[in-house]
Amino acid sequence: MLEETPRHTSRLLNMAVPMQDTAPRQAVPIDPGILARMEKIDQTALLRYRLQRLRAELRKRDYAGAVLFDPMNLRYATGTRNMAVWTAHAPSRYAFVATDGPVILFEFTSSRHVTDGSPIVDEVRPCTPWIYFLAGARTEEKAHLWADEIDSLLRQYGGSNRRLAVDRCDPLGAMRLQSHGVQLFDVQEAVEQARMVKSAEEIACVQSAIEVCDLAVGRMRQALVPGITENQLWSLLHETNIAHGGEWIECRLLASGPRTNPWFQESGNRVIEAGDIVGFDTDLVGPFGYLADISRSWICPDRKPSDRQKRLYDLATEQVLFNMELLRPGLTFREFAEKSWSVPDEYVPNRYMMMLHGCGFVDEYPSIAYVADWQDWGYDGVFAENMVVSVESYLGEVGGPDGIKLEQQVVIGAEGARVLSKTPLIDALAT
């Protein structure tokens, strides 16, 4: 999508890459140190911890088991990955996790070999999808077959307990299960509570994702010169991530100049100019599927930042650092909100939607609202040791020429928050 003013259009055309570019393409450089550290992570311990956490939450709610379609929940429970982005919108592979019993993965027949060898998956069976793309006019027939098999497993491993937790269960499948007398419950609370506290192996995986992210962001910083487009700059995040075993980027959040205010403009073909603010939010799903979620704002070289830009940057930095200092185990979400940095009135209308959110495979529980928004959507809870969270800030006045987006990812330890990223936060606006 092209959202350029006329004065940018000719520059875009002049910068366009020829349709037949025959220049040799060099391989994306790889950092062997990052790969070596990834190899040391005990994947079996990682998988067993996650399954134990999930089962404890299912048991706490008296669920006989869970059926999981969501790729994030599948990854957490089974340690397997197969076409995650596609199955996010075409739910067709799934797992049955007995609270006391086996983990059974239902996989595409033609790709069962892809997920062989998991130390926690007890059995792999062919899936029975009933989405219209794969079942067509036979959707009702397939939903019947699917529900019959799930009901059989529930009877075998749940006994008289007919309480089954599910995440994504289309109406036809849900109705068929209910016709068997199965009681359906939303599994997401149990899964989010399980995912909230990370093991040492999980934190090591997050750190690997952050290392890849830092490397990519460093390459972006080097490439930032007047004349590069937002999409060209943003692409460096992707290629570095993929080259190091990463998986995808959740959002297209890189913007420049006037497109940084208000926030949440998606990356486009705008040509970045000297003196522009360039802000981005990585949302990087890296190695092992874990999230590296930091935001930075830079000034494009060849023009110094204005006094106004410096003030915005200083205030955003202050907000992030102040709120990070509050974090400790035992602090309630409400206490955090009440003690948090006070956003100046002129920036309140455009402020970021939340002050903090959890991180794991993607954005996770909790999401902490401002006190002013508490009645609308805030909820309480307690921060715990080994939670990984990202602390957010966006500052830009309504109608302003640009704005500043900053975000820092931390792990909460016994003594407070420990920063995971080495990408500079303070003074990053300097040219």
C-alpha cells in the first residue's frame, strides 16, 4: 500500500529496484556465537517444564484434558511446529492433552514425519479437519468423526469427568462434542497462567531471540540513511531473524517522520529523510518461537534532532525507566498502575494503549492498563519471579509532527527487573 505525498512519489520511482537485477546476492551473515549458545539449551527440560505447568493448571480447574488448535498453545504443550502461520487461520492440526494420560498430536498425514521424535508426545495420529477448505461439503461428516474420536479419548482418560478445555473450536465441532455430553470450557486462562512464569531454559530461549533481535537492530541502525524506504529498513529485521532460525514478525510496526504520530502506522514505501524520527516495534518471533519485543526511535542522519524531539525522547525514556524500577515479585498489577509514571496531559490522548505486557511465544498475559482506563478494561493480579515483560511508552501530542516509541523487555528477578536487550535505550536519538 502506497501512502506517499506527491513530493515523495518521484523519489520512490527513482529508487525502485530494477525488475531484472542480476547483481549477485551475498548470504545473510550469521553470528556463530548466537547459534552455539542456542545449542546448549536443554530442550527436553524445556518441554517437560511447560507440559507440567499446563497440566497443573488443567488439574486446578478440574479439566479432564484439553484440545488445542492455536499454534501457540500447541507449541507450548507439545513442542512441535508445523505451518504455524497457516494453521493460525486454517485450524486443522491439533492435540489432545490428557490431564492424567497421554499427549496425542493430530498431524497432517503427509507431514507426520515433521514432528517425529518429541520426548513428550506419546502418539501421533492423522488429523480430521473439518474446515471448509479441506472438507468442502463434507464438513458435517468430518466434524462428526472428529468429535467421536475426541469423545472416545475423553472417556478413556477422563473417566466420569466430562470437562474439556478448548481454545479454537468452530461451532460445528463444539455442537458435536456437546451432543456427546461433553462440557466445554475456554482453555486460555489455564494456558496463559501456565505460560506466565518461565523456566531457566525458557529465559535462555528468550535471550536467544533477543540476541538475534539486537543483531538485526544493529544492522538496521547501520543501514539508516536518507533515501532508504521504511520497508527496506524493516526487511533487515526479517532476514537476520530467519537466518538465525527465527520464525516471523508479528506486526509491521516501523514508521518514519509524520507517520510516527499517531503510532501504529504499518511499514510502507515512504522514503526516509534526514532528520526524520524512525520508530519501530520489533515483535520478533525468534529461535524456538520466543518473542523479542523492544521498540526504539532514532533520528535519520544528516540533520540533528530538534529540541522538541529531544524532549519527547527524554520523557519517553523516563517513563520506561521509571516503570521498570517498580517491578518486583509480589507487586500487584493495580499497585503498579497506581505508582507508575504520570503521562503529561498533552500526551495522554495518544499514549500507548497499555503500560506493560507479558512476553513468551508472543504477547501474553498480563496486560496492564493505566489507572484512568482501569474501570474499562483493567484487571488485577500479581507479578512473579521469572516473568518476562515488556515496558511500553509512546509520546506524541495530538497533531504533532512526529512521536517517540520506546519499549524495553525485562525478566523479573528477586531484586527487580533485569534488562534483556543490549540495544541502547538512553541517548539513542543522537546522530
